[in-house]
Amino acid sequence: MRGFVRFVVILGLVAGAAGLWLTRPVHITDTDIAGLTGDPAAGEAVFWAAGCASCHSADDAEGADRLILSGGQAFPSEFGTFRAPNISSDATHGIGDWTLAQFLTALQNGISPEGQHYYPAFPYTAYRLAERQDLADLYAFMQTLPASDTPSEPHDVGFPFSIRRAVGAWNALHLRDDFAVEDDLSAEAERGRYLAEALAHCGECHTPRNALGGLDLANWLGGAPDPSGRGTIPNVTPGAIGWSEGEIAAYLNDGFTPDFDVAGGHMRSVILNMAELTEADRAAIAAYLLSVPDMP
Amino acid sequence: MTLTRILIASALTGALALAATAQESNPAVDARQGQFQVMALNIGVLGNMARGNTDYDAETAQAAANNLLAVSQIDQRFHWPVGTDNASIEGTRALPAIWEEGSRVIEIWGEFGAGAEGLAAVAGDGLDAMRAALGPVGAACGSCHDDYRAPAN
């Protein structure tokens, strides 16, 4: 009996340690990225493709105001309301004093400089798939953007989701290092996949989620309830939209559907970002979208 | 009346009642949706030229721009009765925020009007001038749909 108790206790300790190990914050260190330097000019394209302005600029910012990353926008979810923080170049209220390694750790592992887990309302789950060179360029570009001294606002998230540590367990279940669409793709569609999955995170909105809030990869881009509660974010797999490659690429540029309705909701700000890309990159995203498996 | 007749008659009344609830047609909602369809049709004439899908034609472009300007001048007060938001009735994508404190809907409708005026001033002056003036109109459509129209169901 004593032996059995001891066995159970040890088992519990091992499981606990394994759990802690699995959910531990993983930092990218300076040695991991030795020799990596960013090019601010190249970083601008990454910035627009990755859509940082959509969440981190003020609500309804237009034009040059989209470059002021003062934060504040609210993101309602089943788990509570998250608020995007100030990520401007301000050293006190933004991230102006961060090292590149800290920036990469946040964007790819979802871990703060203090070792806390971020909530996946911040799509590090997608940026994790990005090339580090692209993110180094992005960081260099962001340092050229205006500083804002607007303080970040707290999230409004209830227990148990208020425990950031719990996100570690979520990450162990949901973080992945592979693209969602693994089929053989043309070179153009592969470029589109990189832009759409690693940077523009189209799946975060267009893919339904499981009970834990993880993306349901078996229904990739198959449409999802709008987090605001009413309406549905559309299924954008090829059969469901039924648009040509040219029509998709044009929509991503000017926001007009083939019958000249105009994109609204959160898609509008995605299109403002996409309009900053090259025509070739928009065509690549369209080619990717037409290569995604059909969902009913 | 035979039993079959009664059954058929009551089935018919039932079906009619069902159809009535399913449609819940509201004349103000119909009118505004129709107005937006007119806008989309005319934007489409210009948008297809701007995208290079059709050849630019000055007279056609001017006619479409004039139509947009005319729609922008329709007094909107009868199109938006209180209680015709998508939380209150079926068949509309209009969000309650339109009627809430701080709503920018009237202001954005004004931006659409200013854009349409700018467009009508130059639509006949060549493809590049028309394309440049189409931008602000599209931006007004987009910024209103961004905050005040729900995604489709």
C-alpha cells in the first residue's frame, strides 16, 4: 500500500513536471539569432501583410494614423474582452526598448519579456510560421514609426482565463509549425500561402474554432460565426466564393466584390492592408485561396 | 365543404401566414436596400472601367457618376426608422450602432455625397481622373460598412 501511494505521488510529480515543462515559456535568445539584422525598407511590406495596424492602431484610424500603434482596440471573445496594447516605438508605453530577441519571442512564441504568456487574441500562432528575417525587417521598420505615450489598457477577462499560465497548456495543444494547407502548390500559391497563413492570418477569422478556442484545421477557411455575435464570417474556400483569381485579387485591392458590393466589418481593414502590397502578392494570395480544399 | 377541402384550405392559410413571417417585408428596409443596389450598379459601371474590365467611355462614366450624385441627394430620413436594426427585425444587416449615441452614419453619408460630387465633376475627363475620384467614394462605402453593416448570415 505504501508502495502504491508512493508510486501515485511520483506519477503525479512526473506528470506535473511534464506539464510544467510543456507549458514553460520558451525564449528566443540573442545567440539563437546571432547575425540577424533587419532592413526597415523591406519591413514595411511585412508590416502591411501581417496586419499589425488593424489591431494596434486606434479604432477607425485611416491613412497615416494607421502607423500610430497606440493600441486600445477591444476584441470581444467567449473568454472576455482583450485590448491591444501600445506597441509604438515609445520606450515607456510601447516596445521601443525591446531587443530583437524579445520581439521575436513575443511574435513567435507568445511570451513577454517578463516570461508571461500572451493570449492568442494576439495571432502569434500565425506569426510563428514567419521567416525570422521578415520579422527582423518588420521590427526595424516599426522602430521608424511614431512614438505614442498612450498607456495600454487592461484586458477584461474572467477567471480561469485571467491566469496567463493556462495559456501555456493551450499553446501545448494548439501551437503548430506547419502550414494548414499541406498540398502541393504552384510556386505562386506557395508564396500566397506564406502571406495568407504566416502573415495575414486569414484563418484567424475565416476558420471555425473548437471548444477551447483553437482553430479547427479540418474546416480551414470554411467560415465562422462573427465574434460580435451576429452574422457569419464567410466561407472563402473556392467553391463557396465562386470568384476568379482576378476577382479575388481585385477585391483585396479595392474592396469591391464582383457585383460591386463593398467589403465591410473587419475585412475592410484587412483590405486597407492588402492594398499596400504589390499586385503580384495579391495575385499570389488569390492563387492560394483557389488552392485551398473546398469546405461545404 | 369536404374534409379534404378544409385541410387544403387550412394548409394554404398556414403556408401564407408562414410566408408572411418569413418575409417580414418592411418598406423602409426595402427602400434603403434598393437604394444601395442602385449605388452598386452604378459603381459597377465605373469600377469595371477602373479595373480595366471594360473600356472607358466618357459619356457612360458621366451618366453613372450623375446617378450616384443623385442618390446621395435623396433625403435619408424615411429610410431608417427606429427599430429596423438587425437585432430587432429579420431581413436587414443594419447594425444597432447606426441609431446609437455617437453614430457617424450621417457624417459618412455626407462623405459619400462629397465623393460623388467630386466624381461627377471629373468622370467624363478621362480614365485616370475618373479612377482617382472613384477612390474617395469607395472609401465612404467601405467605412460605413465597416462599422454599421453586419456580415451576411
